[in-house]
Amino acid sequence: MSDEEIREEERVDVAVETSDVAIRVRGLRNSFGSQTVHDDLDLDVRKGEILGVVGGSGTGKSVLMRSIIGLQTPEQGEIHVFGESMIGRLDDEALAVRKRWGVLFQGGALFSTLTVAENVEVPIREYYPNINPRLRDEIAAYKIRMTGLPAEAAPKYPAELSGGMKKRAGLARALALDPDLLFLDEPTAGLDPIGAAAFDDQTRSLQRTLGLTVFLITHDLDTLYSICDRVAVLADKRVIAVGTIDELLATDHPWIQEYFNGPRGRAATAAVTREKGRQQQGAPHAPDGRQ
């Protein structure tokens, strides 16, 4: 590692420890041809929170995430992660920041020709190519167990896994480098209610244990109610509101009211109320299930 790289690592170390904001987006604009997806979008993600990101189809939730992690180049705007500008940076630049995040894409996005363990080792090989192979294998095994997968899942290929196991394998890969920041894109999509609840519980547990900041795109109201500290709502090409669910319910925007006060929103509210009642009475948490 060069002296410049060491200095960058040290600078990011300080930023991670001292900053109250993990991600800051200002004036973001994204367009595809004649279609403008984002226009003058602002957003702050606080360090240590789980921020849920919601919005109707076509509001650019995934585009926003891809812009932050450098897979989409915005037309305008600024994006800072732990104080480092991410706009216009080449792949080999800002490595000290890029190593600080992990990403779980929709469906897990596992490499089909690699085993679960080999998938988890991909970011380790990329950023630490000289690491001892035995240590790399041990790290992968630990991350697999950390996400709730059995040890025997390690030598299996994605085609041999259930949907829930693929999600957890993707999560293990996202956690391979001990990130400070975790991006989750529709992590419970396609899971049954029991599997989705178990994944939510796993996410909250990992966030608390590891001190993660989580940027979570979801349509799942149960996820929003059960684990998100705040929710950002995308509509009208920007973030129209950010806050707790109670704070959002106090706004009069029609989409927010329809989303949170519709039948599914009422059902999610009732489920949270029942769970709080069980906890107050000292009853055990509803049993988790895994796929």
C-alpha cells in the first residue's frame, strides 16, 4: 500500500468515527433520454441508522442507490460518503471509501458458477489479493454463519439454494469486508412472510452488533415498521419527506397517506401493536423461520 493510500485510509477512518452523516446527497439529477428520474434530489443518511427508502414504481429508488455507489453517473449534483466526494471518481479511486460499504442487490446477484464460499470471497480477493488463502476461507466461513446459513451451505452453488438462502448468501458477501455501510435493495422481495420477518430480524441484529448504517430499499411495510429508524419517500422526482413513520403520517401528501394508511399499512400497524403488547407482557417473540 502506497503512502497516499495509507493517508486516505487514515482520513476515512477519522471521518467514519467523527461524522454524524454517512451519506449526503445534494441537487441530484438523473435522466434517461427524455425521462427525468431525479431532479434536485437531496438526502442525508445518518450514521448508525436503518433508513428505509420507498416510492412508487419509476421513482428511481435503485437508481439513487446505484448513483451513490458509483454504478450510475448523475447529470448533476453532489454525493459524499463519509465526507468523500463520489462523483466522477474512477474505479481505482476512493478505494478507502468503497471498501467501507457492502451491497446486497435484488435476488442476491450471486455468481452462478461460484460456490457460496467463493461468492463471499469475491470482494476479499478484489481488495486484498495477497491475503492468505486459508484466512480468506476462514473469513468466508465466519460470514456465512453470521448471516444464519448452515456451514454446509458453503460448498453449494446458488442453483442448489432456496430463495431465502440466496439472500443470506448475498448478505454474507456484502459483509465480507466488515463494512460500515450496508446497501440492501429489496432484500425481502420474493420471501414468504416468515422468511421475510426472519431476514428483518437478522438485519436489525447485525446492524446493532456491527454498528452498521443501512440504506434499505423496500416495498415491505412490515420491514419499514419493524426495523427502520426513519423512512425517505421518493416522489415527484425528489425526496419529498424523511422521518419516522409517525412523522410521515402527519404529512398531507396524498401518496404518503395512501401508502401508509391503506389496507397493508393498517395491517402492518396492527402487527407492530400486537408485538409491542407481547413484549410488554413478557411473552416471547413470535418464532422466526428461515427458508
